[in-house]
Amino acid sequence: MSFHLSAQDIRVDDGHILRARLDNGEGDWVDAELDLNTVLGNNDGIFEWEGGNFSDSAEGITFSIEGDEGVPILRAGLTNMNGDVNWHDVNLAERITNNGGQLEIQ
């Protein structure tokens, strides 16, 4: 299940640390975090899942909860191989799940 459906207080700190309070399935809310630099990379100016260290070549990183479904969207200007900045976004709910109160990549 996409993590945002069982989460509260979702935020991104320092441009790459996803933090939230997650329902652990036992009726408790627990603090969880995931360093997005371990799962997101920059492939020539485009976000890439299973890459790494996207924030090293990013600027203007923002995070917001959007739409009626409260979708978690990360946006940034990512530098490509020519040194140009391309603005892209990624839906974190596409690949991040809540597994018993832990944020995990699927």
C-alpha cells in the first residue's frame, strides 16, 4: 500500500529525508524516515528510481501534498550532463510503501 494512505505529518527535511508518522497496523502511530538519496538519482536531469544522491545535483527542492488524494510530490531542478537545469517532479507514492510502520521502497 502506498505509504501516504496510512501516514500523518508527511514532510521532507534537508531536501532528501522523507519523514512521516505511520500507522504500524497495530493501532499505533510511529515515526519513520527514509533518506531519498538512497532510492532516487538524477539521470541526465530526470529523477530515476533506484539511483542515488539526487540532491547532490539538485536545486530548489520542494515537497508538497497535492490533489484530492493527497499525493506526495517531490520537485527539483536537476542538472543534466550539459550543466543545464531541468525541472521535474516525482510522485513518491509510486514506489514508497508503509510496511508495518517502516518506509520501504518497492
